[in-house]
Amino acid sequence: MRCYRHPRLLNLLLALWLSTAICTPSLAGDMALLSIGPRIGFGEKIPLMGKEAKYYFHLYDVAAVIRLPWSWPLGESMWSLETRLIASAGLLTGANESGLMMTAVPDLALSGWDGLVTFDAGAGVGFFSNHKFGEQDFGGPAQFVATSGIRVNPFLHAYTGFRVQHFSDAGLDGPFSLGVDMYIVELGYRF
């Protein structure tokens, strides 16, 4: 049986983040669902972050982007800085194995030209039903998630984008755990 050394620290950080998000009064507006749509991702063995993966991975999920209440216009320009939450659920496959995956990633987004283009980056948590794929062990069911992406909204209710996302336990479960980088194409409906 595997012994997890740091679940209390992760639970404490998650509780602090949730209490801050819920108890802080609104600074700019209400929360709103911005978009929802499918994403397809692939993971290469050669990473942008971390060590080389043992297998190629594929991701199939649905992601929802929720506007959080905090945003700031940038001077007199058509650009603004917004806080968002990207929540996703789907399937991760690799080494002829698969597992369910859910993520919650607070995000900072820079939007311009009346929302035509958005650049974003964030860090959050992911939960995996299977964290061992063949010889590659992510270390545990809870993972840190780092992401950055670009999104283009060419039509009134449609978007498309590209995202780089990294899953890792940051070495909390030992030196032999190994994360993966995913390159994700997304599209969907914008409210």
C-alpha cells in the first residue's frame, strides 16, 4: 500500500484558496460561464518542463471557462486583465491504459480587441483515477497543473485555441514520479 506524505498540505492549500475565492467581496462583477467545448491533446516524450516522458499521451476532455469577479481595464486601451477558472473533465490515455481526469485551474487572462484574442496562464490542481500508465507513474492521484494558451474568437458564439498544459506532482511523491506535457487544441461555444 502506498503512503502519501503530503495530502494534508495539498488539502490546506486548496481550502485556503477556496475560502479566499468565496469570502472575498466582489471587486468588479459577477461570476459567469464564458465558454464550454471539447479539447483534444497530445503529449510528446520530449518535454517543455520536467523530464522526458516514457510514453506518448492523448487527452480527450470538455472544458468550461468561468469568469471570476476580478478584472481590470488596462488604461484607455481595448485590453483588460481578467481572472478566470478553467474546469475540465475527460480521459487521459497512454501506454494502452486510460484514466479519468478532472482539473480546476485559476487563470489570469489578457483580453484585447473586444475579446477577439485572449492570452492566459494559470496553475491549479488535477485529480486522476489512474496515475500509473505502464512504467510511467505520475506519483499519485492529485497533481499540480500549469497551463498557458491563446484563444481566438472569430465569430460571435465560437472560439478556437491552442494550449500547453503540464501535469506533475512536483516531486512530492518521490524522485521517481514523472509528469507529462500536453499540447491541446480547443474549440467550442462562447456565451
